[in-house]
Amino acid sequence: MARKGRAPHDAPLADLAILMSLRVRLVLLILVVVALAAVALSAVELETLVDLLTTDAIERSSLTGQQVGALLRDHIERYSENYPTPQSLEEIKSLWNDIVYDDAEFNRLLLQLMASSRSILEINVAGESGIILASSNPQAVRTAMQRRQNFQAWGKGPWYRRTLDLLTRRPDWEITVGLGIGEQDKPTFTIQVVTSSVFLRDALRPQIVWLGWVSGGAIGLSLLLTMLATTRALRPVKRIEDTIDRIAQGSVAGEDPAGGPVPDEGLAKEFRVVESKLNLLGQQYRGARADASELRHNVDQLLERMASQLDVATRLAAISRLTGGVAHEIKNPLNAIALRLELLRARLGQPDQELFGEIDILSKEVLRLDRVVKTFLDFSRPLDVHLQNIDLGVLAREVTEFVTPQAREKKIDVDFSAPSEPAASNSTMMRGDSDLLKQAVLNLVTNAIDSMGSGGRLQVRVSRSGDKLTLEVGDTGSGIPPELRDKVFQLYFTTKPGGSGIGLAMTYRAVQLHNGTISFKSEAGSGTTFRLEFPADVRHA
């Protein structure tokens, strides 16, 4: 029976591939760790740079807003003397708006403050209505103040998001400062300092380029040094790979595949110990591979034998169902025919000799058919197995003694052997049906005597090995031809003239009912040996 499986040398080759991939993965892992460390350091440096730049820009914008507030108060105080003293809060607000509104001098002051910072885009002063009264950008005066994202809130976000905004989104931010009269809730003026990401990006870009070159060079140098160091450090692993490769090729331990000695490359003590263990493992592996090959051959033979027995059992079951049905259908008509023949014989009285002979022939044929039908029914009918404690050795001895006179008439020597000690290790006691087993053994012994003709040797042996009892019946006859061995246990198959062909089928059935197995070995011209195996303690469901 053909079986698919992995060749014996596939396992070490697979191990070699695993070891090689492990070395490569180890090198790659170290390279990745070094690369990640370099990238992490670069990221920390970039984070520090972005934080410093952001903090500086926010502080400058806040300081500018405070300076604008101080200038605005000073400007209002200086010019309010030129106006009548206001009597109410509303008059004060109106006076302040008139002083600030589109004042050319104050707009120049705002423009000078904006020019002093590289990141500020615009400075606006709006009234309570949101209309810009003064601005560093003259075109923005008398327009509604546009609100931007709060610069301080943006500065508290993750550094990588701020970096991405600076490089891609290009937003503008604002810092607002309120200026009011007394402790009123709503400020009279809102000072807006607008910061542009374009200016910050221009300041950040050279630093990023420099950091990129430094980090890239550091990463490349680190990877190169790491690859050289790991390759040299893992050189003993390559030596171990070569050792496993020699084991896979069947080389002698300590020699390369070409037959020469393997040079010692100054391995560390630990790796020399590993290599010696691998060489010892290689010797054990070669022995285990030979044992595995023999075991696989034995398993193949066992599977073939089991498949043959299963096929025989399947055929016997099918034949049993078929013959049982046919026998039941035939038996009743045969009984009716036999009865009618007897009635016919009685009514004819004394017929002539020729007619009497014909009736007698019909009666004999009906009786013969009736015996065949009974055989069918006996084989297909479920047997009632009566289990009891029996001694297989004693049972085989009784059968052997029973056929000994018949064997001696044919000049056949009879050799019987069985354990004689009553010890538990040699006991041939088992649970079984004595009548069924006697008939099974008698069928085998009778077939063995018939196969030898005149002269030969009949061997019957009973033995015990562990929890199994073995009974062997051997002869020195002509053997079973190879083309007929698959049919030995088939019902009604026989090569003996006048044989019924049910003896071995009945034996096979009896062995199965005792949870046993039956097999045989036969050689042309040397004889046949049947082997029956039974468990020492049979347990039926």
C-alpha cells in the first residue's frame, strides 16, 4: 500500500532552513533595533527643536500683544487732553475710539512692532463691534477682524502634529489681548497678534534639513557597523549550520562532505560544546533513520495485511447477507418438493425399476440442496458465543491428538508444543467459546494434512507474549500460489476436489468473534503457516 510522507532527510534540511532564517532574522532584528534607536533620537531632537521654536514664537506674540496694549494706553492718555472730559462710560468709549481710529502715528507704531519679529504677520486693534480701528496693515482698517486658531492652544498639541501643520497645512494663529475701562466684562479694545506658519516653517526648514543629513548619516553608519559586528559575532552560528548540513548529508562527525577534517576557527568554548553535541546527535540520527526505515517497512506490511483482512471481512459480511436471504427463499420450496416426492412414491406403489431410479435421483438431489441451504443458514445466522475460561494450549493439544491417527496414515509427523509451566507469564488461559475455537483449529489442521498428501510434517505451537496468545499451524505442503492468497478466506473458495470452501471462512469468523487476528505466510514448495493471535483477556461489548 503506497503512502505519502516526508523523506527522512527532509527534517534536517528543514531544521537547517530554520537555523539559517533564524540567523538572518537575528541580523535584521539588530539592524531594525539600531535603526529605530537612531530614528527615535532624531525624533527627540526634532521634538525639542519644534518645541523651542513654538515656545519662542508664542512668547514673542504674547509680549507683542502686551506691548501694543501699553502703547495703546499711553497713546490714549496723551491725546485725551485735547478733548473735553467725558461724563459717562459711553462717552469714554467713544473718545477712545475716536483717538485710536485710523491714527497714522499709531499705525506706524504697530508696523514697527510687527517688523521687529520674524514670525508676526499682522497686528490689529478692534473695537467692541469687531471692526478694526488700527492695524499694521492699512488695508485692514474699517474691516471686520477675522478670527484664527488660538496660538497657545495649538502650542499645547502633540509635537508631531505641530510639525505636520508647519510643513503641510500652513495655518495662521492669533493671540488676543483685551483692553477695557475699569472692571467691565467686555473689553473696549481687542488686540490681535497674528502669527504665520510660513515664517515659522522658513525658520524650521534649515534645521530639519541639517537634522535629516545628520540622522541619515548616523543611521547608515550604525547599520554598517552593526552588520559587520553581527556578521562576525554570528560566525559560529554559520559553523553550526555547516555541522547540521553534514549531518543531513550523512558525513562522519568532524569531517566535511569532501572527507577532510573541519578546521577549528577558534570557536568559543560554548560553541565548541554545541558543535560536539550536534556531532553526537548526527550519529544518533543516522541510527534512528535506519530504524525508522525498517519501522516504516513493517508498518507498510501491517497496513497491507489489515487492508486484506478488512476486505475479507467486508466480503464475508456481504455474502452472509446475500446467502441468508437466498437460503430462506429456497428452503421452503425444497421441503415441499421432498414431501411431494414421498407422496408420489407412496401412490405409485411398486413402479418399474426405471421410474423408481428417477424418483430416487430427484430425492437425493433435493437432500443435497437442503444440506447446502442449511450450510448457508448456519453461516449467515448470528452465533451465540458462550464465553468461559479455557486453556488454549490444552484445546490445541486435544485437536492435535484427535487428528494424529489420520496424519500417521499419511506418514505425516506431528509436532506439538505449548508452555507447560503454570506461571502467569506462560499461562495460555483466555476467555472464549471452546466449541468454536476447536472447530477453527480443526479446520486449519485438517487443511494442513490435506495439503501434504503423503509425507510431511505438521507443526502446532501455542505461546504467549505479553498480553497476547499465539497459535501457529504449519505444514510442509506445496504452499498457496500467490495469485490465490487474496481468496483464501472467501466463502466457498476451495482448491480441494469435493471441498465445501467454508472451513477457512468459518475459522476467520470464529477468530473475529474472539477479538483476534488471523494471518498466514506461504512459500511455494515449502508449506504454509497460519498464525492466530488472541488477547489474553477478551472483553466483549
